[in-house]
Amino acid sequence: MAASAANRMKVERFVEERIVRLQDQLLIQKRPVAKAQLARLRRVAAMPPGESPEVWELEFAQLPESLAGTGAAQATEGEWAVHLALALYATHQQSQNAGMFVRTNKETGELHGLGDGVRRLAYANQTNGEGEQLSQGEMPRRFKALVTAESIAELAHYARQLVAQLRSASIPLDYARLAGQLYDFQHPYLRSRVRLEWAREFARRDPEARDQVDVTQDDSNEA
């Protein structure tokens, strides 16, 4: 367990450093190389790690030894988490003028977990008449499919769909936190903890949204 917790922190730190650099080069420095790198990451979003040489440097260069494979036929949990987090971010950042990676700050109440983003998306869709109409206890169909996935490949499929929706609504995510969750999800004994994290993120209420109608509010007692 201790090794897994340490590796989750390494995954989060590695992904944060990679994305912060890419995001800065793209939005602040306006460097074409960053745009090209993100385009390459988007192209491999549906592939397993290591499938395309064009992103090897982005995903594997300076990856901590404890996360990297050593000749095994399959990618490690760390390689999968890094690959998927970077590819999802690249998909999310496409055609956006603001950074779609925003770190969670519990002290200030800025919460950007996957469940937080899906909750905001569900509220936005309901208030503008789009998307699914959710009753008490329900969650968006794709999010439910992601949460109940039994493999990282299945989770990746639904994650790509959700991120495309979040991009349309310009709702950012904490991709470092998500990368750590993706790492833990691949360990059966930690999967329930990740699902609990997503459930808590989805269920909590934003401090600034006190006057908003909760997307899971029960209207059954209304006249």
C-alpha cells in the first residue's frame, strides 16, 4: 500500500509538470511546438501506451523508474495513467483560450475533480435545456458507465466522451488528481476508493452555488 501511495504521488507530479509546461508554452509563450505536441497526444487517445513513437518522449522521458515497465508485454499502471491523462488533457485543451488544467485548491474551495466537472456539466445542461434530465440519486449516463468500468481500456472509452463534453462547456479539470485516480483504479483493492472519491466530488455542492437548484434535487413532493 505504501508503495502504491508513493507511486500515485509520482504519477500526479509527473503529469502536472508535463501539462503545466505544455499549457504555458501553448497559451503564454504561443509556441507552435506545443500545439503540435498536443495534436500528437490527441491522435493517440484511443491507443494503448507505447503504440505510437510520436509521443514516446512526452510520455516516457524522465518517467520515474518505479512507474516504468521493464520488458513486460503490457504497459504498467503508471504508464497507462500518464498516457491517458495526457491524451485526455490534449483533447480537452483543443480550441480553448483558457487552460483546461486547473489544480484543485482545497484551502480556497476551488475543486476541479472529475466528479466536480461532471456535476457542473449536468447542472449547465439542465439549466439550458440540454442533456439528460436527472432525478434524485441519478448521474449522467456516461459518468455512470465510467465509474462502473472494470478495466482501464473501458474507462478510457467513456472518459474520452466525457472530456469532449467538458471541453464544449469549457469546464476545466485537475489532470494531476485525475492521473492519480487512474493509477489507483488499476489496482482492484483501490478501485472502490477511487469510485468513492468520484462519488463525493459529484455529490458535493459548490459554496458559490447556494442559490442554484441542485441537479439531484427531489421534486417529488412539489405540488
